[in-house]
Amino acid sequence: MMTKRAAAFATLTILVLGAPSPVLAQPGGAAPTPVAGAGRAGFSGDGGPAIGAALNKPTAAVVAPDGTLYVADMVNRRVRAIGPDGIIRTVAGNGRSTVPQLPLPPGATGTGVALGSPNAIALGGDGTLFIADSTVSRVYALAPDGAVTVRVDPTVLGGPINTINGLAVTGDGILYLADRENNRIVEIPPGSGSRPVSTPVGLPVGLTADASGDVWIVSASSMVSRLRDGRVATIVESPDSGWQADDNRPRSSPFDAIAVSAGADGVYIVDNTRREARRLAGDGVVSTVAELPADPFGANDPVALAAGAAPAGPLYLIDTVGSRIFSTPVTAPGPAGDGGAGDATWRWAVGGALLLALLALIIWIARRRRA
């Protein structure tokens, strides 16, 4: 009887491990976890749990190495920070609409400066948070101690920009601005008095910089491009259904992207046609890391994203229309469309090891009974 029970248990173990499991499934099958936003547009919650705080049209976010999530809370005219403990606070903007005249007064702080439209942010390697305020064509630099200075203004740019649609900063301190109306990326080298460099790009609306200093661009036409050493290449599908950079700059891209963010293990995009968050890994592999279900993200609503600074996520999804932020776990990448084959292989391997252990137990019991 003992031998039959052990054999039945072994068979059941193999079947369970071989079948799809919510716990072991690819993260694309997991429901997104709410992080911030009370489900209504407004302003509330500073000093308390972010999950109960009200946001108003968040448009961008970045993740600090310590796990702090900075959010451009655009209509609230603030930039807010969600700490690893889940508590939300304002780090820039006082909610007023009258932006200060230049120069800023000595000792100016982020929470003492009014922001007109903080719609793009980027985080430097030294912890400086760059904040674009499109109403006055400025980029503020918020130091870790809360002090704020002006990094870019119309005098640096040679004139105002109607909307700074995106910001990115590389490890060596070069700041990039997406200027959609003028079809260009503006490069601002570090140091006072540095002259901007313009690179023609059609309708750029989103930017991110990866660890190697490459700048990734999403255009209003949903194309994905990469700026490297002053040259722009279009990201296209490779023969093996991965990705590659085409220096000939074709006018179409297989990735219907509306947002982009660089993480520690690749570049992440929101594919609006597939309604998925996808990862473009450095080895040319494309993988789906999260689905964007109609509930809560809508059927075609804009969704931004922010990749974590450490491998394995999490990935933050910014629901601008719903004024909410969600997180989803990210695991090691697998080939596009593999359907979780890596997890299935792992389950079968574990099942096989358990089976061998159980068979050894059965043989041991049988021998003892014959003894």
C-alpha cells in the first residue's frame, strides 16, 4: 500500500509541476499591483501611504537606485516621491501656477518653487533629479538635499520650446530634451556655457538613456530609435524575430511604442498594438514582460513606464488617464512568444528530481519489507 501511495504522489507531482501555475507563470500573466493613486484625480495623501493618495494625470516616472519612485504629477504641478516604505511626499512644486522669475533666489528649494507643467523627469547618476517645466521652457535640477537650480532655460536653448516632451541624462551628465514641435533632440553637455547640439528626429515624444550612454527615442509615429555617437538608427525586427538597429533609418518600426524606459537588463517599451510591456535585451532578444489589460489600463489609453534600477524589476506602469501607478514583477528574459517555455522546463526538471527521490524511497521501503 505504501509503495502505491508513493508512486501516485510522484505522478501527481509531475503533473502539477508540468501544468501552468499562477505562481510560476511568466509575469505577463500576473495582475498589476496598485502602488499609488486613489482612483480619482486630485491632490492628497502627502505623508501617508501612496496607495491612498490622489494623483492628477501623472505623465512620467523614474526609479532611484534605492527604490524610490519619482513621479511627474503634472496637473497637480508637483513632482512626488514614493519611498521604499510606500509613503508619498512632494519633492518639487508648491501647487501654485505662477512660476518664479529668474534668477531664482538664493537658497531656493524644490518645494518652494512653483511649477507650471512638470511633464518630464530624469535622474542623474549623482542623484540629481531633472524636471522639465514646459510652460517656461526650463529644466530644473533638484539636488538630493532639496536645493533647486535652473539647468536649462530659453537663453540656453536659443529660444523657447513649446513642450519638452521627454528628458534623459547619461552617466557622464549629458542632458537630452525631446523637442517635438521642432523635430529634434537637443543635447546639453554638462558645464556652464555649454552650447546645445540638435539632432533631427521626427516628432520625438519620449526619451531614456541606458547604461552605455545610448539614448532611446519614441516618436509620435510610434517608432523606436536609438541615438549613438550623434547618429540615429531605427529599431527594426531582426530575422529571428528579435530586434536590431538599422542605420538607414526606415520610416517604420515593428514596435508600436508609446513609451520607453531603460532598465538594468534592457530597454522597456509599451507596445500599444499588442497592449504589452516588452523588453529589448542587449543580446537582441525581445520578450513580453507584462500585459496591459483593459481593466485597469483601458483599451487604448496612454501608459508610461519606469524600469527599476536593479535586474528583476519591478516595472512601474503609469496610467495617466486613471491617475494611478501600478507595479509588475519582471523575471529573466526569454525569447518572444516562448509562452513561458523556460518556466515549464524548470518545472519539469524539479519534477524529475522529486520523482527520482521518491523512487529511491520506494525501493528503500520495499527492501526493508523483504528484509
